[in-house]
Amino acid sequence: MRLVLFDCDGTLVDTIAIIQESMARTFTRFGYPVPAIEKTRATVGLTLDVSISLLLGREGPDEECREMMAYYRSLFSEVRSDPAMQERLFEGIAPMLEQLFLQDDILIGAVTGKSRRGLDHMLDLHGYASKFVVSRTADDCPSKPHPAMVLECCVETGIEPAETMVIGDSVYDMQMSRSAGADAIGVSWGYGATTDLTTSGASAIAESPDDILKLVLKTIQ
């Protein structure tokens, strides 16, 4: 049995427009300049309070960062009600996942910097709520690259880290995976540079969702 854990933002779904719009409203509300989208993109994958602290140039989350995080989360329904702000799956993700769901010896899960509400919304939106059998979010564990998300998913499913694959688009995903003792696969269509993913420990880079399918199925043959 193998465990395959997916990052969400930048790996399964394209959410940079939603994230940037929410950041812009939050930073404006608290009297700070709106961060450039390139800077926002570089923090995707971290928990929200850590992302905000980095965008503010602070060493770590403080009370104001946590207040800004709460405000950002309060925008959840308002921002997502805009049709232009839907969480769309990247091209090829849906058929790739459907093939993985058919495999009896593979369990699928999520490890994400999203909130639990954000992850549940995404899974419900695309009909995957019952098919992702395990997940950890920013509400459950320390921020990536801490290995807790991966390790807790392994404990819950009874699958060892050595039999686990983490698929993501950020250096934080790769570092988290390696720290947990799992295999790390980077994707080329997300928000991180592939050279950085390789340097951070990716054993392979998927150029398309079909590459993910091939890499995963290869491990069970």
C-alpha cells in the first residue's frame, strides 16, 4: 500500500488570483502597501500567519499577523462568491486523480497550507470529499516545511513515510517531505521554480499531471 499526499494551491488548483485578492484587501485594511503578486506567490504553501509575516518583512508571526490572518479568513465567502475567483483544477488534474482513485493499493490525501474550511470547500467543489482519505491543514499542524503534516497522515493511515509520496509545487513541500522521510515530487505548473524544487529535494519533476500518474503507478508495479 502506498500513500500519495498532494499539496493543493499551485498543485491541484490554481488559486493565486484568490490569494492575491485576499492579501490585497487584508493589507489595505491594515494600512500596508499591497504586496506584489510575485512576493505573494513565493509564500504560497506556508500557513497564512507565516506568509503574512514574511510579506511584512518580520521574523515570525506576531499578534498583528494573527489579526490579519483572521481578517483574511473572514473574506472567504465574499471573495469566492466572485465567479472570477473560483478554484479551478489545473488542466489534466481531474483525469489523473480519477485514475489514481481506481487503484486499490493507493491511498490519496492532502497536506496543505489552507485552512480546514478552505480544504473542505475545495474538495466539496470538485467532488473529492470522500476520495481523499486523510488530510492535514494549517489548522492541524505547524507550517510547512515542518514534517508534522506528512507524519500525522502516515500514522493515521498506518503507512510508513518510506512508502509515501508528497507532490507539490513549492520548496516547502519538498523540504517537508524529505524531513519526514518521504519521496518528494515537484510539479512544473505551480508557483515555484523547478530548479528550486530540485535543489530542495525533489526526486523528479512532473511536467504534466500525466507524469504524476506514471510516477505513482511505477512505484506499485
